[in-house]
Amino acid sequence: MAHGSPRPRHALRGCLRAPCPAKLRRLNEFFQRHETALRHALAVVAGLLLAAAFPKPGVAGFAWVAPGLLLFSAAGQPAKVAFRLGWLGGLAFNLAALHWLLFIPVKGFPILGWLALSAYAAVYPALWVWLCWRLAPVPATSSRRHEPLVAASFGQRAAWALKCAVLWVALETIVGCLLTGFPWLALGVSQHKMVPLIQIASVTGVGGVSVLAVWFAVALVEDTVGLARQRSGLCKRRLACLLPLFITAAVAVGGLANFFPHRSVSSRQNRPPEIHELRLALVQPSIPQTMIWNPAEKTNRFAKLMQLSELALATKPDVLVWPEAALPDMSEENFRAVTNLVATHKVFMVFGADDYELKPGAARDSNQPTDYAFYNSAFLLSPEGKVVSTYRKRRLVIFGEYIPLADWLPFLKWFTPIQSGFTAGKEPVAFQLGSLEARRPDISGERRMPQPALLLRAGMLICFEDAIAAAARESAADADFLLNLTNDGWFGESAQQFQHAAHSVFRAVENRRPVVRCTNNGLTCWVDETGFVHDLGVGDAADVHGTGFRVVKLSVPAGPRAPTFYQRHGDWFGWGCVFATLGLLARSHLRRRG
């Protein structure tokens, strides 16, 4: 009877309450003895978890926990300590997430750049932790260490978690445009595989996903700490994390509607929408960066590209695409070989190469490099082998494509892999591409002329411009799809290629335009307008980093398409968070003075 009898109900209720007071005392004593070390360790762990949320390894769920842990590491601490802990967590995050900078094949510069960029980017998490505790419902310096998480009402706790999320997105917006901007690894990018959820980006941009993750993370830590310290039962505490959880679920369910964009239209019209198709052969030469910088390898590089192109053209594509900086040099001999290749196979061709023009006022026959402006460019060749359009990269990589203040601080050249810089292009360009269907022989064997109705517009992006939402939005405004040429060979075979491609997913969703990526060593693929990645890798084995080509079949709805809310209004959500944060901080300052 004794061993088989159920425990009384009041005993079961006791199990749902706070842990034994004696155990809590021992935990508190341990925490007090090692408080400083534990707080610093928690900040580092939070930063490493945040890095692990991004490729690679890409455990997206960590993004829904790590910001809250980082914030909790500074609970109850003075402003300076909170800032230091936030910076430490941010440093751990950036050192881990940006470790691929060490793969740059240049002595000295990679380590210096890795440390400097990580230290700078860590300032933003530090500001976030510090400002969040300034906005806490009760002073963070209260004698009760966790009072902001325990003593506040449900409404105060829920509102504070949302304020923290808004502040996070505000800082992401600022870091993306301040100085030259570093819009790399916004928190929402970690969710690039959560396709139903990220559909909100067509309205808010990536910030809409970031705000949901941070809101939930902060509320979850609030609830966890509160439940651990309160003496009332679990059922007596209203959980602040349920609100962002329900909203996130609603956003994901609403996003499912984007997977059936034509169903209701076709059912009313009793006919499927007209689709234009384009076959693009994407060449991935996988040339090491050391070979690209070696003038003696130019002949081998060019021969390799031509060999891969002949194999790709045997599949009868409409367009042949080479990646960024593919053509070793624009010598007359190389250029003639490329134009002959295009004219022989009657295809359009897009390729990346350096371009230059004489600066205004310089002598026409000048041999001085300083008299010329150099550009990182993409060129479009017609099926007749004529250059019909040129795009010049608008957003340059600091210390990779230009050296700031080089005329006044020439010693900066010692710390970079370049000795001279490119000039930024001025405007977006859309390349007009056509389908081969109108040029293939008919029954009589005669070749027909191209039909203008089959021309599609490719909004051009070079290098990391697909990581910049504003640049992609400008290029997509007059385009049927986005075409990104990039060379990530600088970073070997690392997580960088996967992080880079993750940003393209959001550019596709934000603008509802497919994104085609042709890369030197990965990741060559294309992303449809809902964010699914297709045709990843090259060759029969679909090797991500290998040498080969990939033929993709792009389907684009015919006729004009309405722009998305994001395309019409830009980063309204991010800047809205900036102004909301300024208002919250001003209100908090006035209250403290009062």
C-alpha cells in the first residue's frame, strides 16, 4: 500500500514550484563567489551560439536563444560592466563567424583585418546590452540583481522584450550604412532555410525576421529567470514569450500563401500564367586566388575558362555566364577569342573583368595609372559578339577594392592586399538577355531572327552587392531577375561562401525576383522568388567548390509584375526601428531626470 499509493495532490503541486530553498542558497553562494567569471563565460557562450546560428554549422534555433543569454549576462550590472560584457559577447561572435578572413592568402593582413573588424563590429552588441538595461522597467542597478526580470508586471516585461528587439534591428540598420556599411550577418539571415517564416521580408526586409527572433529570445530568458526565482507556481505566471511565439507562428502560416501565387488567378481565368524560360550556363572555374594574382598563370586561367565554356555550350544554353573577374586581362587576343566563341554558338554572354577609362582632364595618350579610373565591371556580349552593355560595381569592399584616405594616409597600403583601388559605378544596369528558342532552326533548317518579346532583363550585381539590400532593390526595380557575379576565392573553401549565399535568399524574397549566382568557387546556384535554393553545385556530383558548370532553367512570369511593399518603400522597417529607439531613449532620459 505504501509503495504503490499515489502521492497527494498537494505534493505534486509543490513540485511545480521553485526549487528547494537550500539548493537555491547553495546556487546563490556559488554564483556570488564566481559571479564575474560566470558572467564573462555566459557572454562568450552567447556569442559563440550566435555564430553557430549562421553557416556553418547553421543551427538556426540558436538565434532564438543567444541574444537573451547575452542580455542576461549583464543583468543588474553598472553601465560600464554591461557594455563590456556585451562587447565581449559580440567579439566572440564576430571572431567565430568571420574566421574565414584568415583564409585570405596574404601575409599579415588577414589577422589584422580579422581582429580589427571583429572588435569594431562588437561595439554594436555592446551598445545593445547597455541600452536595453537602460530601458528596463526598473533600474538595472537595483539592490535586487534580477529585479527587472522578476518584479516587473507582465505588461512591463512583454513591452521591454519588444523594445529590446526594436533596438537590435535599429543597430543592425545603422551598422549596415555607417561609414562604408557592414551589412553582414543580420540575425534574420540565420533563418534563411525557414522559408515560410522569411516571406515577411517582402514587406519588412530581413529586419522583420530579426525582430521576431530577438523578441522571443529576450522574453524567454525573462520567463526562465522569473520562474526560477519566484515562489508561486508555473500556472500563476504569465509567460511573456508566448506573444512573440504566437506572432511568429502566424507569420509563418501566412507565409505559406506565397507558395501558391498563381492558383487563384489561374482558376478564375481557366488558364495558366504565361511563363518565359531562359537557360543559363553558369561556369565555375574554381581558380585559387593566388593564381588570379599571378600574372604567369593568365594563359592557364583563360584556357581553363574556354575549355569549360565549350563543354557548357554543348548543352545549347541561351546565355553563357562567367563569374566576377573571370577574364584575366582584356588583351586584344583574349577578347577576340571570347567574341569568336560567342558568335560561333550564337549565345548571349555575361562575364566579369576589370575596366578602365581616362579621367577628365588627363592627357589622352597618358601612361600614368593615376590618370585612369579603374572599375570592377560586368559586360554583356550579344550573339554577334558585340559589347552591348556594361555594369560597373557600385558598392566597393573597403581595403579589398579601395583604400580609404589613401592619399593622406599612404601607409595604409602596407596592411592591404591591394596597392591601388577601384572607382565605384554610379547607377544600376539591367542586361537584356534573350532566349534561343527564336534563333533555333525551323523545319526548313533556316535560322530565324531573335524576337524582342523573348528578351528578359537581368539586374546586375557584383561580389557582395547581393548582401546589400538597398543595392539589390535598386537593381531589381527594372529587372525580371537578379544576376550576381562573384569571386569568393579569396576565402578558400570556408563558411564564407555559405554565408554569402544566405544573403541572396533574402534579396530574392524582398524583391520577388529570382537570384542567379555565378561564382568562382561556390556557391553557384539560383534562388527562386520564395527563397528556395536550386541547382546548387557544379558537375554530375554537384560539387559546391569544384570546377565545372551548371545549366539552370529559369522560369519568369511574362509581363510586368507589381513591386513588393519592400521594393516600393525600401528599408522603412529598419529606419522605423531607429526612430522608435531614439524616441524610447529620449523618454527614458526624461524619466530619469524627472
